[in-house]
Amino acid sequence: MSEYIVELDHVNKIYGTNHVVKDMNLHVKAGEFLTLLGSSGCGKTTTLRMIAGFEIPSSGSIRVEGESIEARQPFERDVNTVFQTYALFPHKTIFDNIAYGLRMKKVPKPEIRERVEEMLSMVQLEGFEDRYPAQLSGGQKQRVAIARALINRPKVLLLDEPLGALDLKLRKQMQLELKRLQKKLNITFIYVTHDQEEALTMSDRIAVMHDGIIDQVAVPSEIYEHPATKFVATFIGETNIFEGCIVEIAGRTCEVAVENGFVQANGDGFSNGEFVTISVRPEKIRFYKDDIGSFGLQGIVKDYIYVGSVLKCNIVLPNGNEVRAERLSGEEVPKVGEVVYVTWDVGDAVLLHNSDNTIYNALNNMPIV
């Protein structure tokens, strides 16, 4: 038996001339919290709706526990969906909202009461059963929607940006509650969001989508530390991007000519003369008033931004591009306007293939080699 509970193989969705989901392959493990992450229009919600049965794939196969479900109606699939808009019945009590699915299945009344009370306890809403949705806060409504979906004991719970309408503080609280519920119930969650921090906080694995394609599927630390593409590097958190050409590879270290000088990165899997993109996170950037002897791009400190425990620094390079770096608050740092040398450890730079060998705007400003 397959270790995957949900499998999408070569799934496509086309609306007229708009190819929304392109030859998608995605396998979700049982009991996993997997997040589809991407910007608006990337195809993540369409993918979720195809799994739920609200959209029909143009081609490809969708399986749950090894059984093909493309031809099944939404109510025939062992999956439930939680929407951002909650979709609660305003004229029904909280008890009746949660019990709705069981009543449609003609479950005996004593069992309905027992299971509703279990759900109310699980989402910490005991004593709210006689209230109506209009009497609840946004976070409470969201918990009711989750309880209504979970009471049917689905094999897979689909969540389409369910926290998007909540304020920041409540959103962060609900992130922890959702993760706690998922681990307690051991139900597979497939979660859609455009919020990178939310995805990193909650997920066992993240599938980063871009223009209908999955760029990378990996655990959060892998997505952040070792992005597979330039899009993933720039979409997840902050990063510094340098474009250049490899001029020398010595062992595992390669030297890259960029617009402002020479830099270094791990060159495993790359070739001399190849055009590449380098991604370096701000917390990996180091800068000094004096040339320390290794490679260092010269720049001028533009400003500092204080954000609590971290001091963010913007450094302007000779071509006008800015490098973002971070230091701990309280550290001694060069003054605004001073010349500094920007560097990093070779292992902290992520080297990415540039498939179209882009000729960069300032190619003429690269060092002559």
C-alpha cells in the first residue's frame, strides 16, 4: 500500500486559453500538514478545489488512499473543506451548524450529541452550543467551521486560507491551535496560503507554487536555507540576489564575477562560464570597515532600521543596488555613510542555475577576467 494518502499525477487545469495548473505531480503523506504556498493566481486554490471536487481536472489523475476520485461528486469524497468565509448557517445554532453533516448522514441523535460535544471541547467552545454565528468573534466562527468539517472524520481536511480574515494577533493564535488540532487528530491537512511566515510556522512540508507549477516541495528549513529556484529564494523571507558568471571552480568553491566585483559560493553541480544567481539571506551577510582579506564587495552604509532585537542595515553598492544585512541590536556597527566591505561564508550562499543564461543589464560593468 502507498505511503501517500493523496496523489496528484500529471494534473492540468485549463480555462479557455489560461493554463492554470500545469502537469502537477504532488504526493501527500498520511497525517501530514502540507501547505500550498504562492502568490495570488499561481493555481494553489484551483488545486485544492480539484481535490475537493469543486473543479474537474482537464487531465491527469487524483487519488485518495489509492482510489481515483476525479469522477466522484464532492460529497462522495472522503475530504472536507474549510473556507476563509466560514460558510456557517446564520439561522442555525452552533450545535446545529456542527451537527449538520451528521444529520445529513442520518446518524442517531445520541451519537450526534456525543460527537458535537466532543468537537466543542476540542475547539475550546464548550457552552457555546446555543449561540448563533452572529454572537461569535471571527476566531470563534473559524473554530466552529473547523469543528463542522472535522466531525465527519474525513481522511483529509482541505483549508483554503482559513485565517485570512482574522487580525494579526488572532491569526497567530489560531495557527498554533490548528497545528495542535492536526497533531492531536492525526488527520492529513492540505492548507492554502500566500503568507510565508504562516507556512513556515505550521507546515511539515511546503509546496511553493509559481505560475501553475510547483517550484519546490520540502520541509520548511530546506525551503528557507536551500531554495531550489530564484522565485523560491525571493518569495520566502528576505534575501539578497546577485547575478553573475562563474569564472573559476576550485574544489567545492567557485568564484563568480558579478557587477560589483568577485564573490564566492559552493560550486557543486555547476560549470565554468555558466550564468548563475546567488542568494544570500540578510542574517548571513557580514560587513566590516576594513578589508579582511577574503572577497568583499565595497559599499556605503545607507541606513539602519531598528526592529527590536535586530538591527537591519542597508548598504549601497557602486552600481546602486542595495544589500540588506542584519546585526543584533547593541552590537557596534559602522556609521551611516562609512565605506564597508560586504562578505559571507561560502557555505551560506545558495547558487542557482540560470536556465535562460540571461545577459544582465550591467554586464559591461563586470570585472574583466
